[in-house]
Amino acid sequence: MCRPGRGRGSASASAAASASSTTAASRVPETLTVFAAASLKKTFTELATEFEAANPGVTVALNFAGSADLVTQITEGAPADVFAAADTKNMAKLTGAGLVTGAPAVFATNTLEIAVPPGNPAGVKSFADLADPATKVVICAAQVPCGAATAAIEKATGVTLAPVSEENAVTDVLGKVSSGEADAGLVYVTDVAGAGTSVLGIPFAESGTAVNSYPIGVVAASKHAELGTLFAGFVTGPTGRKVLAAAGFGTP
Amino acid sequence: MTQASGRAAVSLRGTARDDTEVLGVPRWIVAIAAVGALFIVLPIVGMTARVDWANFGALVTSPSAIAALLLSLRTAAASTALCLLLGVPMAVVLARSQFRGQRLVRAFVLLPLVLPPVVGGIALLSTFGRRGLLGQTFEVLGIQIAFSTTAVVLAQAFVALPFLVLSVEATLRASGARYEAVAATLGAAPNTVFWRVTLPLVVPGLVSGAVLAFARALGEFGATLTFAGSLEGVTRTLPLEIYLQRETDPDAAVALALVLVVVAVVVMVATHRPRGLS
């Protein structure tokens, strides 16, 4: 049942890859499983819908989690076809182990921004203000990508933060700011953009000292490698650029 | 009557030897029970097989690991004490009195057992948080709960309390109110009855309930992460440390996970004995 479907799917995938992706009208139903970093939830959900529309018969199944969690899942044999990470370090774990083929392409960048509750109760204006001991600051732990970026900025600016909490995920930082428990948090620009009116973003110039790159690659064990390559091209291509830029991601 | 009180006296002394007579258990039940036991034990064996024994000592004695273990033991002990303080009176009221809405009250008391811990965390945050129901009051008193060790204890007590209440209430119901009734007819005041009769009666249930509560508090994760945050030595308990180490150092995470399993098993084996209630 699986083999003929896969053969014809791959054939039409290569046809679509060589021609315009919109011409692949006679595709046999095929499901592409994409593992993507949690910060890509909104953009990849939108891109998956557009990819499905452009490639009739293709269903994109999405799995969002922290990059390190996804690396563990793929290492343990989870059936992923494409992996998009929030930093190059996590992608390197898979390329190093031969679990992702080729050189993953960087499709977006992200920088940090200060998030404060609406009304900015602690009156935070700059990165240096975060060092004020009276200000309750929440950051990501150094073990996760957003925390590594925070540590890099601390090092570059010489400002040492005394956070009240070091969270595992950027969404937990955002949650503690939007609930008003924390006076300020360091999250990605895209998190502030996606949070609407629940938090206020305060950009700071020093954020440029830590830019996170988002790479995308096709999983070596994938049975839909050609379709996966097509999807990766779609993300790095014009449609991907447009959707990612609208969400606040930078262009690599 | 004599038989009943004799039985109660046996379980009261905690030596229900005559209840443990060998019964004929059908083989198929033994077979299924063995599968059930394997289902629980095998994943632990699987995890143990992944332990990097060469570096085990270094992994579990790192400053952050020690800080997390000590914080876990301290907070679990504190939350167990809080559970005893609040849970015993709750169990006594539930077992020894009848009032309208009792079933509803019991359902609410047991709610943390079925709530996902993260929901418990959100509930605690909306109550004790800065902008929560009681947050303003605490702020005025100069007490800040969020991001403090107190928050960890509250989160643990919230999820562990039902274990204690259930255990003590079951013991009270099983032992019956006969002794209390006799004491009362002999002229003992309610206070005397509670301290001299009720409390000694529930000691076995109290011990096993406290052990379960302690073990549950030790494993608390979701409510703590949501409500208390994660900072070394302050709010980052062992489960949170394991979760964080997994990001960069899976070997350390597995080693610490084994430590948590060992601590939990030691606590349970050392103190938890199933009551031989008939």
C-alpha cells in the first residue's frame, strides 16, 4: 500500500520541484511530517497551509516543541521528514550524527527584545535597567537557545542580570510577564509580535550582539525526502520570506 | 462485637498478621499481575541502562544537582508538614461528620489528583500571584510568594494534600467511631477524644498518607514550573533540574532521574506499609 504511493508521490514531487510547485495537480496523497521549533508555531502553521494549497494531495503534519526536545525525538527515531530548529547548535547535533543530510539552510533570524506587562509598572527603558534589583526579571536558562542569547548579551554589555527565574522555554518567560508576575522578561522579537496587547515590547540596540539563526534540513531517514526538500525550498523561498518577515523574523 | 473490636485492636497495633494468610490466587491473575509489575519496572530498568556509570558520581554531585536535591528534600518535608496540619482536620471532618454538600466538598478536595499540575499552577498563580485574588493582601503585608521557595511548598502541598486526606479518612472510616463514642459516654470532652482516641487510631493511615504526600511533593513539577519559576537553590527542585539538564546534558538528566527514583523508593519502602484492614 505504501510503496506505489510513495513512488508516484516522489515522482510528482520531483516534477513539482523541477517545474513550478503549483503545477503538481495529480499528486497521490502524501503526508509530510515537519518538526519545528516552538517559536515557529504561527508561521509554520500558515506556511503548511499554503504549501498544501500549492501542492494538492500533500498533507503537512506539524510537531512543535523546544528544539532540544525535537532533537531527542528525532534521535530516538521519531518519523520526522523535515526539521526546523531555533538555533544552529541543536541542528548541529543531528548533522553531526548523520541524522540530517546535506547542509541545512538558514531561513530566518531572531533577536531578543524586552517584554514588560502593559503599562510597564517597573518603568523599564533599557537593557541596563534590567539589572536593577528592585525589578523582577525573568529570563531563559542558559541551556536553551533564548538563554544562550541572553548570556551572550550580558557578556557583550557587561550588564549582569539577577533574574528571579530562569525558565526552560521562552513561552514560560512570556507567560510570567503577561500575567504580571514579572516586571520584565527577555523574549524574542517574534514572541512580542505574536503576544498582541498582553505584553509591551521594548527593543534595545544591544540585542544585535546575539542573533539566533534558524536552520531547516531534511531528516536522513525520511521516506519523503524529495517532498521535504521541496518544503524546505518553500520556507527559504519568497512565500516563506514573506510569512516569516510579517511575524517579525529577520532575513538571514 | 467482640470479634469486630478484636480486629480493630489488631490493625491498631499494626500487626495484622492473621490477615496475611495465604489464599489461592488463580494463575491467570498472577500472570496479569506480573505483566502489570513489568509495565512499571521495565521503564525504570530501561532508564537505568542509560546511566553513564563512569561519570555518575560527578554528574550527581555537581553544585546544581546538590542544590536541587537539598531544595527538593527541604520543600517536600515542609509541604508534608503543611499537608498534615491541614489534612488531618479535613479527614476528621469528612469521616466523622455529616453535612449538606459533603460529597461536593470531598470532590473538590480530591480535585488536585485529577487536575493536570500545570492547571494547578495556573490556579495558584491566579490566587497567590501578584495580581491574584490574595496577591494584593500579601503585597500589603510585605510577603511576596511568586518566585520564592514558599511558592514551591504551596505548589507541592496543593497536589499532595489529597493523598493525605484520602489515607487518613479511609483509616478513620475503617476503624469506626466506637472508641470515640465510648470515650464520650465516659465523659471525655471532644478535645480529649480527638487527642487521646482519634489521633492514635489514625496513626497508620497518617504515616502512609504522609509518605505518599512526601513522595508526591518530591515529584512535583508542573505546578512548580508554572507558579514558582525555576532558579537554582530557590525554586529549582530536582524534577525541574532534570528537565533543564535534558536540554544540554542528557547524561546528567538520567543520572539525576535515577537519584530521584532511589530517594522515592527508599522513602516508600522504609515507611509505607499497606494497612491490613479487613
